[in-house]
Amino acid sequence: MQALAKVSTDATGLIVTQTGGPRQFQPSWVGLPFMINGLPTTVASVISPIQMTLATSVGQLTTPTPLIPTRETIYQSFFNLVKQTPGVITASRVPRTFEDVPPEQKPFIFMEQVGENPQRKGAGLPYNWELDVAIGIFVFSPSPDQIPPATLLNPILDGIEAMLAPAPTIGIQNLDGIVYEARLLGNGKEAAGAIGTNAWAYLPARIFTT
């Protein structure tokens, strides 16, 4: 993964200051893991666009050092976004079948990691990754004759589309600077269906790291 910024730290190794690079720190980074100085750590708080605190020390760094996202940084950031879709009651990174989710937990959304494709533009350069995920949605209608399950599913699909819509200022959805772009793939609906009181859909998406 490519560095998002260059950083230094104070004597405790817990307060990080941006010293250069394309990305500034974002509030949505809190709780996400990163690599600094070859050590894994987690963002505890974001003080400003150029300063944040860490949950564990990476040691004092006076020389600018890369701030590198991990796979987990990217996948969790994507999940943190889509789970905020309006109308969703529960969300998980564990794929399930609609029979496994109780009615009171629906609308239910999950994210599944389904593929990774490495790209490299030249010898000695870091890999650029294309990470494929599937977003699963399950809904339940106690009275399907009066309220067809699909009528409950469609607003969730609209909400996910809105969550992954390009930001007006930059023209892409980049997960607050974590990746180059995250977007839906193909026609935006890999599979969907309804049986009785339940409806479901699976949406393919792709994350471009740079």
C-alpha cells in the first residue's frame, strides 16, 4: 500500500504531526489501523487536519516517516461508510444467508471481501490494488401482500448508491482520503430476489487504492 502522508511524532510516540504528503487527517480515521515506522497502531483521536493521537506508541520520529494504510484500514473504512446507510438496523462484516438473520435485525447489511487484483506501474514501485467487495442487503416485511419486501429493499439500495456517490468537491468517493476511489461495479446489482416475507440484493463494488 502506498503512503498517505509523511509524519513525525513527539517524544511519547503518540502524537503524530503531518510533515508532508497528499492526505490530511480526517475524523473518520479514528479507530482505523495504520503502519508507521513499520509498527501497527490505531488512531485514537484526530486533533486537526495535521495532528492526531495514537492508541499505541510508535516511538519518537524526528525524520519524516510514511503513514501507510493496511488492508484492514481500507476494508474497515469502506464498511464504516456503507453501514451508515439510512434505514439499516444491523450491519456485519460476516456474510450470512437471509434465513440466519432474525426479522427484528432487518434491514441487515454485510460486506464480503471477494477478490484482490494487484497492479504495478514499474519495477521497484509498490503495488496498486483493486479490492473487490460485495454488499449484501436483507429486508423483511411482516405483511408482504400489503408491503412487498422489494419496496423496503429499494430505499436501501438508493441509500448505498448515495453513500458511494462521488463527492461534489473532488468528483470521486475516496473514503476520506484512504483510497483513490471506491465505487459500485457493473449495473450495480449482482443478484436480487424475494421469497415470501424476505427480499435481498448483492451489490458488487471495487476499491482502487491509488
